[in-house]
Amino acid sequence: MITESTKANEIRKTIKGQQIQLAGPSTRAVHANRRSNPYQSIGEPIVQTATYQFKDSADLTDFMEANLWGKSPERTEYGRYGNPTITAVEKRLAGLENAEDAILFSSGMAAITTVLLAILPSGANIVMTDDCYRQTRQFCKTFLKRLGISCTVVPMGDYDALDNAINPNTRLLISETPTNPYLRVLDIERFVSIAKKHKVKTFVDATFATPLNIRPLDWGVDLVVHSATKYLGGHNDILAGVVAGKSNIIEGLRGTLGVLGAISDPHSASLLLRGIKTLGLRIAQQNLNGLKVSQFLESHNKIEQVWYPGLPSHPDYLIAEEQMNGFGGVVSFTVKGDLDTASKLIDLFEIPLIAASFGGVESLVEQPALMSYYELSTEERLFLGISNNLVRLSLGIEDTNDLIADLEQALERI
């Protein structure tokens, strides 16, 4: 397992005019790329405006000239092209990811679709792993197909298949780490090596990991995406997405975002920045809960199988040990029985709430066969790897002993 100091200590940031090492996760979450503001307020001001004024025509002309010559002025003229509150969040997220720049979107899916629309020409091919988020796969297999962009899906963990799937038109490799719902962990080093061999870009969704558990950019990935709705916001009260990477790629995405309009708003940005400040504390507890709960479940006689990258039984345990600082707060498992058995177990829980999503302070639980794949038959679900007795548990920041006691009482009653 890598330590926070391995690469974070190479980065120097400034707080109160002094050069210090921002190595610790909580320090980075609170202070990375912190900026002063005109009001000297500790909290970033919420700049609620749709447009911005110029003091005179000369001021406007200077702004336009700077834009014309690509000098990137510090201000903008219209809310769709930028906002100081949103900029503050982007800089904080870039600091967390060790990225040159980051860009905020209205949702995680908006971030993913904007990237794909921005960088893929008609006739291009993308190769993605099969355990990627379902909506990402649907967008690639249906919508992009209408634009003349093909999508090849390969099994997660089969790097020979990934290598062989790349053709002269391939422009992008897409994967996740860990994946949903089986928490497969990408061998990022090998993934990047294959991409470089074929001279194609890489795009990794690291929502489940957060920048505290893994930073794909440190391993050579070109772009990383997060649904900030999840762990980054952390309170199940906003929708947002972020993409981080090299400044030249992010700057190109800003132009596309201005056209497509999938922008965040300053209130959501403010809530996101507030959530990020406690990210280190929350992730520490969620990592602990994930590990302890997965160990408990694996030892229980009513549980069939557990998927958690911190368990030696997980197929990607060794990769996770090498690449991750922690293994996250999501645990997937199958209970011995059928769809009704899993439903009964979930209904007996006292702490986890039945809801979609993950990564918030509250523990959430869902039965994928009902929550995400209800419209499919059992046979169709099994073809996609989703069994009727599969349960996905997203652990919050509750006390570990309380969570385990709740699971135990529920399992005793089925």
C-alpha cells in the first residue's frame, strides 16, 4: 500500500506565505490551492450572479483582447463561462488530485458525457471495461453510436483483451477503479502502459476511491473523473461532477462546457467546498467501516460471498494493496437465498437507509436487482453479472460497532 508521503510530499503549496508540505489528506482537503478573496472571509464567498459588469469600454476591450490572444484573464463576462465560487472549488479539487487543473460540472454524468463529446471525433473508437458505470456504458453504446463513434467493451481485468481491442481508430481507453458493484480495482500502471504503447488517451472514473484513496493522475492517467455528488460532497445534498488533468486538456473542455451548458451553480459549489473540508475525516471512518464490516460479513454463515478490495479473497487485493491508501466505504455481498431473502434482510436493517447513490455520511443500502435493473428479467440480469441476492452497502460515518450490531441482528432474523 502506498503512503500519502510517496508523491504528495513532492508538491509544495503556500499557506500564510510560507512554503510547507501538504502531505496529510485533511490538510490538503482544507488548504490545497486556497486563495485570498476581497472580503478576507475564511469561507469562500458565494458569488450569486448570472453576468458581470465592466467599468468602462476600455475595460471591456482589454478583456476581449486578452481572450483573443489566449491570455486567460482572471475574470469573465457571463456566468456560463465561469464563477469565482466555482473556480475556488476547481482549484481545491486540482490540488487534491495533484492535477494542473480541474473543471466542475452539474453532475458526474455531465462530466463524463462532456469529455467524450469534446475529445472524440466522428469515426473514432473507444475501448472500455465491462464493469464501468451502467449509464456510462449506455451513453457509449447508444448515443455515441449515432455520432459514428464505436465502443468496444472488454472484461475488467483482462489486459490482453484490452490490448487486442485497440485499433487504428481508437482514441480513448475508459475504466473505473474501484468499479460498481463488485469493487474491481484497475491495474492502472498496466492500463497506462497499454495506452502509451498505442498512443491513446486514458480516462478513469475514481469516484469510489476519492483522491484520498487513489490518484490515477499520479500513475500516468490523462483524465480522472468523479461524481462529486458522492464522497466529495459527502452529504447527499448536491449534484456535481469534476474532471481533472493537464491544463491544456481541461482548457479545451471549458470551451465545450460553455457551449453545452452543463455548468454547476455557486450554491452547489459552496456546499461541495464545505464537504471537501471534512473529506479526510469522513474517508478515514468510511475506510474503517468498510474493512470491518466486510470482515464481519465474510465470516458470517448466512453470507455467500463478499466483494471488498481490502479482503485477501478479493480478486484484485494485491493491486489494491499496491495502489490504494484505503479501500473505501462500499461493500457488496450476496446473501444465501433468493431475491426475497435479500429484500427481507434489507428491510430488517435499522441504520442503513434504502436509497440509490453512495458516499454520504449516512449508510445507504440497495438491492441492484430492484434499484438499478428492475426492468430486466432474472436471465438478463444474470447475463450482466447481477444476481437477485446481491446487496450493495454504502457505509457512512456511523460507529463501526453499531453498524456491525445492526447487520448481525438483521442476519439472525432471516
